Amino acid sequence: MQMNMNNPDRYSFERKRMRIAFIPAVVVTAMLWLAFLIEHTGALGDNIYRFAMLPREISGLKGILFMPLLHSSFSHLLSNTLPLLILIWFLFYFTVILHSQHSPFYGS
């Protein structure tokens, strides 16, 4: 889909969509950093890994939800931050394009 720069309304609409699609990416990334800070400050106690997946235990199933929030080190979290921001941003921006009426995939 190509933006027509001669149509200022369409251009401003696309810029607004790009900014709105960036919001979920920032929220998810902020959750990761918050979980990292909670983990390393010890706010939830010494055993934050009780939220990790535990094999062969029913209580370990909660780890399916919480394990992606846990990171082993600062460098691990830092190396995941930019790719996660970009991928989530693209996910929300291009999902709307695929479901719009102007898309060749609409209705299929």
C-alpha cells in the first residue's frame, strides 16, 4: 500500500495510525521492564521464579502467562527491547491494513 503524498488527509491519517499502533508496543515493553525491576529489587520476595513454568506440576501452568516477562539479565532484556517494540508495532499497524477494505486480502 503506497501513501499518496499529494493527499494531506490520507497522509495525516497514516501518521496517526502509525502512532496509535506504537502504543501497544510501548505498553508491553514497559511491562517487561517493570517485571525486570520488580524481579531485581526483590519487591515480590526472593523467589520470583515461582511464576516460571514448572514441569509436571499444575501450579507451573501459570508460567505460560508469566514466563515471557522474566529475563535473566539486563543485557538479555536490553537485547529483546528494540525487536519487541518493532515487531509489536508492525503487528498492530499491518493487521489493520490486512483487515481494511482497500486490502487485496479483504474478504478472503
